[in-house]
Amino acid sequence: MRGADTQTKQLFSYVNLEDRIPAQHPLRAIRTLSDDTLKALSEDFDRLYSREGLPGIAPEKLAENADYQASQVVRKRVEEIFGWMKTIGVMAETRHRGLAKVDWQFTLVLAAYNLARMPKLLADST
């Protein structure tokens, strides 16, 4: 079931989101374009969602929420680290069970990951 697209001015913030972006900023034009596009697709979304069950988050909400978009950037970075650990760091399956036994292996693999990143980090800092 599709959730409602209700507009909230403040969400977990004491500063109005509209005040954070300057009036002439390109994001405002992009926001207007995306709002118009999502309104045009609203009927298509209605057809795709089930009429039964609990309401889900409206796609319009997910697309416009800056916090959600920022969280996806962080999530991508975390997923990259865990992907590296599982493939190159050989942590997809461990020989040991239990936190005490796997802790040292986890620490060493993350140290190796940071060493592998070091040349790029040093190049970016200069």
C-alpha cells in the first residue's frame, strides 16, 4: 500500500530546510523539475502499489529527502568496506566462531584495508 506524500517543513532539525539553500542555487531548479516529474508519475505509482497491507513510504518522499540521500552515500561507503573484507580480506567465511576468536582477524583485515587506502588518502591530502 502506498503511503501519502505529505510535506513536512522540519524533520529532526531546528533549521528550516528551505533556509539552508540559497534562492539562486541550482538545487532549487532541480528540485522543481523532480517534483513536477514525480507528480506526473503519481498515477503510475498508484497502479504499482498494492491496495492491501500497511502503507509504505511514498517514492516522492524517498526521492526528495536529503537526509535519506546522504545516508545512501554513507551506506555505499560502508558496503564497499564490507565487500572488500569479504572478497579480498577473505572474511566471507571464517574458520572461527565467536567474537573473541574472530576479533583479531577482523582487526587485522581492517588494518590491511586502511594500509591499502593509504596511498590514495595521502595523494588526496596534498
